[in-house]
Amino acid sequence: MAVERTLSIIKPDATRRNLTGKIIAKFEDAGLKVVASRRMRLSQADAEAFYGVHKERPFFKDLVSFMVSGPVVVQVLEGEGAIQKNRDVMGATNPANAAAGTIRKEFAESIEANSVHGSDAPETAANEIKFFFRDLDIVG
Ligand code: IDP
Ligand code: MG
């Protein structure tokens, strides 16, 4: 399988509870490497643009409010099959459906405050990485 890069975000519910290290350890234990990282506060415009694909969904407004409610950690993860591997380590969107040992099963508070974001396909991964990082910021 090819080495890929994917975009990961540690969401405000997790930074608020000081869980960034525990979450990053899950990625590293799965063989994913953090090759870029920044702690930041998303603006309203950033969050609306990033989640633009969901703008017609009923939860969009709440999701944007949640994503700007505290700091996030945006990061690029690299590894064999990184896009799917990250999704596997994250677990299902709704923590009630997430498998044992996944980040969302262990840490998520709700379907909305579910601790992590991960790109879902090669094209979205490329676009989401570009949204936050310049090539120079990514060091494999
Ligand atoms: P994903 O993060 O597992 O890819 P998406 O369907 O892309 O899930 O949804 C993006 C984010 O929107 C979720 O991670 C979650 O924070 C939020 N979300 C998704 N579905 C719901 C919902 O039914 N109610 C509230 N928030 C939701
Ligand atoms: Mg998604």
C-alpha cells in the first residue's frame, strides 16, 4: 500500500480536556507519523469554509459554533494507507457506534463533540492539508 498523507484535527472538546497527547499516542501506536502540527483557534470564516460540504445539513450551525469554541490542533498524518488508517483509529462519527479502543469510543462526548476530524478520501485529504499547511510546513 502507498504512503499517504491525511489531515487530522483534534477538536475543542479534546483540547479543553487536555487530551492531545493521549490522542496523538493513538495515531503513533497505529504507525501514523505527525509530519506537521499547529495549535490554533479557528475563525468563524475558517470553520464555515472547512465544513462547507455540510452547509445544508441541520447540524451545520452548531458544528461551526463548536469548532470555534476553543483551540484545535491541526496536523498532517503520514503512513501506509494513512487516510483509511486514521479513520479506523478515529472510530465511527457517533461514539455510541464506535469500536472499542478507538479515539471516539474512548474520548468523544457526543456525535458532535467527537474529539477528532479526519479526511475521508485522497482528494479531500489533499484539499484539507492545503487549507492549513504550506508544503514547507510538512516535514516527513
Ligand atoms: P466524520 O467527522 O466522521 O467524517 P461527518 O459526517 O463528515 O463525520 O460530519 C462532520 C462532523 O459533523 C462530525 O465529525 C460531527 O462533529 C458533526 N456531526 C455529524 N453528524 C452530526 C449530527 O447528526 N449531529 C450533530 N453533529 C454531527
Ligand atoms: Mg467527514
